Amino acid sequence: MSEKVLEVKNLKMYYHTSKGAVRAIDDISFSLFKGETLGVVGESGCGKTSMGTSLLRMPTVPGKFEGGEILIQGKSIIPMAERDVRKDIRWQTISMVFQGAMNCLTPVYTVGRQMYETLYEHKPMSKKEAQPIIEEYLGHVGLPPEVAKRYPHELSGGMKQRVVIATALFLKPSIVILDEPTTALDVVVQAQIINLLKRLKQEFGLSFIFITHDLALESEVSDRICVMYAGKIVELCENAQVFGPQGPAHPYTEKLLLATPRLHKKVESLAFIPGAPPDLVNPPQGCRFAPRCHKVFDRCLVEEPPLREIEPGHMAACWRCF
């Protein structure tokens, strides 16, 4: 994995509210390589979904970029005009499977009509010309052609998720962001969707950013893990460096693992992280995890640790790691 398809440099995206700027994404940097799956994990509110929508150059209102760069195949997209992003970048080069398939599908339109609108927006064509393309991509995700004539309420949760995945692949993007694509699905359907994604990744030569709360699922799907906390990346490394014998470097990642049930290992009790995530309008001085950290010391409370390489391919933002 040597070719970079995505590079993020010192990205900042804040939500401007009446109480002040919420630092949802606060100076993060990482790269995504061709054919790679990068798993993004962390608590609710840590900035995972905000990062995903930012990479599409469509932060949720009232979000605004405050600095940094997003380079997709070497092209900086933040300064681009919205018209050019819609034409050349969004869904053409990078697409997203949003969390909650039902929220992405309009209940009063058939699946085929909604898929046609997505296709027509980027490549104007008649419905007759679009029909074989719609049926082809439904076939790619294991759905029969007649699904195009059905309304969303006539489909199961797994079928709706497959429709959303098919729509995200329409224009053959090289990067797909998957925002908790198996949420609210039962275990069997979840396994089917994960196997489908693995097959599509190989078939289309895709690079994935896989956003999830589930560390076990992340370990199954991803090549590298990116751990986020309070708008920051606190650890970034190969999966084996976190799930292997050495274990994680950052105390937050350590606690997340200890809070995960194990199938083949007896665990007397699951760990928990005391306290609550910080207020991102007025984040604490020093390390943002320090008020909840079991390994905190004086320096953590006054000086913010940078994300730094502690061994080849392994980066962490913790003073105890340097």
C-alpha cells in the first residue's frame, strides 16, 4: 500500500453555535492508501461522522472549515467551487454510505426512481438508458432487478442497506466512506453486509474508511485503526499493533479494548471509562483525555501531546509514549 488516494493535513472543522465554536474536528492528519480499509473508532461525539462529511466537502450546517487541507488523488478540494466538487469529486471520486439506510431513502419514491435521480444528477440520461445500470448495480449487491420497482418500506433493513451501498458505487468512486453500515441490523444480516463489502472492495479496487463503535467488527474489516477522542486522533496504526500481544499505546484505546467482551477469553468484569467527554466549546488545557485517564501525570494537564510516531507505522498522542 504505497499509493495515497487521500491525504488529510491539519484539518479543522468547527460548528459555530450561539455558545461558541464546537471543535468537532481539531487539527487531524492522516492518509488513506489504495486498496486499504481504515477503521475509525471512538465514542459518540468524538468526530467520526463529522470527519466523514468533511471529506465529502459537505460539513453539516453550521459547520465550517477553519484550516487544513483535504487532498484526493493529489487534488486539494477545500478551495474548489461547489459546482466543481459536485461534478468531479463527490460520488465520482469519493462517496459515502450514511448511517441509517432508511433515512437516506425517500418513502414515497421507488428505489429505482431514487437511484435514477442520483445517476442523472451526474450523468444525464433517459430512464430507459439508466435501467440496465440500475439493475447491474442491484445485482452487484445481491438484489434482483424487481427491487427497483419497490418502495423502501417493502424492503428489509439489510435490503435497504444494500440499495444505499449500490447507489454509493454508481459512479465508480475509488474511495467509499462507510458510516456504521451495519447499525440496527441483526447479527446474520450484519455478517452478510460485511462479506458483501469485502467482495465489492476486491471487485472494484476500492479504498474504505470504515466508521464504527464496534472494535470487534473493526478488527475483522480494517487494515489500520484510527482512534478518535474529542475531535482529535489519539492513535493511528496497523490493526496488529493494537490487537496483537503488544497492545495499544494510548490509555484511551486500552480502555476501549478492556470494555469489549471477549468470546474466547474469560473476563471477570468489563472496564469502563469514568466521567464524560469534554466540552468541545471549551476543551480542557493539555491532553483532552487527561481528566478521565488512569495514567495521567502533571504534564498531561498543562501541555497537549502531539500525534507522533512511536515506532514504525504506529502513531500516538500520549506523553507516556515518547
